[in-house]
Amino acid sequence: MLKTYTNPEYDYIPSSDLTANNPVHHPVIIIGAGPCGLAAALDLAVQGIKSVVLDDNNTVSVGSRAICFSKRTLEILDRYGCAAPMIEKGVTWKKGKVFFKEKQIYDFDLLAEDGHKLPAFINLQQYYFEEYMVDRAMEFSEIDLRWKSKVTSVETNADVTMIEVETPDGSYTLTCDYLLVADGANSSIRTMLGLESKGQEFHDRFLIADVVMKADFPTERWFWFDPPFHPNQSVLLHKQADNVWRIDFQLGWDADPEEEKKEENIRPRIQQMLGEDVEFELEWASVYTFKCRRMDNFIQDRVIFMGDAAHQVSPFGARGANGGIQAVENLAWKLARVLKDEAPASLLETYNTERVHGAAENILNSTRATDFITPKNDISRTFRDETLRLAEKYPFARSLVNSGRLSLPCDYLTSDLIIHAETDGAAPGFVAPDAPVKVDGNDTWLMDILGNRFVALINPEGMTDAQIDAYKNLSSDMDVLEVRGSATGDNIINDEKGFMTDRYDLKPGAVYLIRPDQYIAAYFVNPEVSELEGALKHSLGIQ
């Protein structure tokens, strides 16, 4: 098979911890240098927290694996400082088409409005995604990335966690305040602790084929139900970097995985789809089944589970890596403040409640997509096919078509940390929407200004200088940013283009409290200083 990518090999460097007389203690140890483990290290590093990252390999993922990364995930990675090379290398897209048999039945646009820094999605092979994250991690002195370091045992209690690490030079013991686990769907750490992830396994098989070709297909997501070139099944097409195209073929539960992975069996399927005259090279292929499942509790004493180790979904909707990284962001700002003694340890329990909710939402959407794509009986298939026929002519039916509800950030409306309020724009419990703005006469983006600390976003109209100064003196972990139409100066955002006015309820005296993960925590109009202080404490779990 053709190879457009060569996996980097990172050097194993023996740690001085290996020869220490006693177990060395670290505040945070992260197991797994995949997307979620690296995201945790990066998020903690930008907030000044050191971590040790252990991975039993010395390279990035083999095969393209996850490829669709959403706007919200890119906003998070932009905060870490590694989104730019991903966007430059990846394939940007926001549109898609849905087909039934030989006909297109409708198309869609995932980001129809202007005024956003980042695209709806990029397609980028996971190995590039991880490589750019590793590159960024190596720029931080706070991150100690240790390759060929396998964790072979773990013990935890309410006060500390101890692990045994096996390396090419022997084994050693470490302790930590918090162990973050991102070692994948078949987590060995989860097994060592006698924990399980519960859910549903779907009895179907899919072939992933990465094909190198120069094709006339637009950079869109195309999904076929029951196409003439692959009858009674479904097919998905995406363009990736390097002129690599991802094609997913539904095979059915009875397909032989080993036979289906053979090139002589893959080529006829692709030729039926593309035509006999289209030249292509096969780069990578895999046959997979999938599960939708999660742990009941993501926290066990001082061990915290993330990514597929905590929750697993089907690939439809690109909710695996995206949901995992969004969960990491939820955890990191809380853990940073607990370690800095700025919040009680009980704040970490809200990672569990907020992200169990997020995982449940992702699993629900993923399960519904799977059920629609792979109907289990004749009645389900009839319902699906008639829905598809209606969708060609009637827009209302398109909301019932489910080829994978594509990843969106979940809301935290049920969270105890959110103070609810009625607004005519962005509201508490949701991610703060981006907007083009000016600061000190320079064009920038609101998302570049938010994050890593609390922000009070205010319309100062009708406020006194003393009131604004009192807001600014509430906390060293909170900046007060004034939104004005044309003024300039320190901590003043110029909404010259009016996008913030359109997206936020910035009436005179409005105050938005925005968390370090860029979620809106509270909204007030002309609050007393004590009200804003109370909201800040509430967001930190301080009673």
C-alpha cells in the first residue's frame, strides 16, 4: 500500500526518577499521549501546572483514525497554540450532501453565518493531529513527555496515587496527587482498578479505506444510503490532507474482517463507486465494529478518566475525539485551581457531573445515528427509506434524517455551577460565541481574548467608575473587559462590526461571567459587587 505519511519516532530519554532512592512525587501524571492525554498536558501547561505524560509507545497513531475535528475543538486547540498548523494542513469544510439510492436528496451548511475565526470542521488524519500536539507540548517546560513508559500497576486512595512504570532501562515507582487516564477504550488502568465501561455493542461491520487520488469531488461530507454501487448498505466520503480520501463502507455483521481488509477485495468496491477509469492507490484499510458505552463515574479516588477510557461512541457524528477534548478542557481549569488552592477539591466532582452529561448526550446522538444508518428490521428500514424520500421535497423531514449528528459542544444547563438567567442572546450554560472585534485598534477575535482565566464581559454604560474598579479588584483570576462601540484603551473591546451586539445581550449594565473554559457561567444587569463576587465563588464550587 502507498504511504503518504511516515510516523515520527520520538527518543526514549531515561528519567532521573528511575534512579531516585524513593518514589518521586508529581502533582499530575497523565497516562496516554493520544489526543486527550496531550490536550490535558497542554491545557494544564498554559495555566502553569506541570505534568508528566507517560506513553508505552514512541510515535503517534498508526492509520488516519479520527479525522473530523470541529470548530469547538479547534477553538480549544487554538488556546493551546497548536490549531494553526492543523488548519493549514487540514481540509476545511462546512457543507455536505445526503444521497438516497442514485439521487441527492438535500445538502446542508454547518456554519452559514460570517464572523467566526475558525471553520465548522477540518478533516485531518489523527497522526498529523497528534504530531502537531506533540510539537507544541515539547515547547513547554511544564510538560515532561516520557516515551516507552508503560504503567504496570496502580494503587489509589483518597490522598495519593502510586504507579509502577516499566521502561527499557527498568522499572520505577511514582506517586502523584492526581492521575489522569487517557489510555483508550480498552483502558488497562480501568481494568487494574476493577472498573468497567457499560453500554451497547453494535452488530455491524464497517470498512475504512483511505484512498490516494486526485478527484473532482468537492471538499464536502457526502453520505449515501443504499447507493447503486453498494446496495442495501451505506457509504461515507470525506477528503483528508495529501489528497487522501476516507471512504467508509457498511459491510454487515456477517462480513469476514480479515477477508475484507485484503486489497484484492477492497479495490472492486472502490472501483464500483468511482468508476473503472479512476486511478487510485490504497493507503490504509481497517474493518471495525463499535460500541457506545461509558463509565458510571469518571473519578475513582485520585484517578480521573478521560477520552475513550471514560466514554466511547460510534464514529458517526465525529463525537469521539471532539467530545474527549472538550471534556479535557472541562477538567483542566478545575484541576489547575484545585492544585493552586484557589478552589476546593470538591470542584472536581463537577467534571464528573458535567461530562457524564456530555458523554450521555454524545452516546444518545451516536446511538440514534447508528440505528438510522443500520436499521435492525424491516419496519425500521421502511421508516428510514420513507423518511429519506420525504426529505427530498419537504424540509421538515430532513431533521429526521440521521447520517450522524455532527459534533457540537454540549450545554451545561443542568450543572450546579451555572447561574441561570433569561437573555436575548448568548446565555449561561453555553459556550461563549466568537466574534470579530478590535483591541487597541488591532483586529482580533473574541475567542483569542477569552480562556485560561475568568472574564467579566461588561457593557459599562450606566456604570460608575467606582463600580467598574470594584469589579476589577474582585480576583486576580478574573479580568474585566469593557465592550464599547468605538473607544480604545486597556481592557476595552471595540465591537465596531456589531457581531457581539448581535450575539450577546449587551444592554446597558450587562455583565457576562465567562469561565476559563469559555463557557458562560452567569449573566446580570447592573449587579452589585457582592453579586458578581458570589457568582465567581459559585463557579469555583466555594460555598
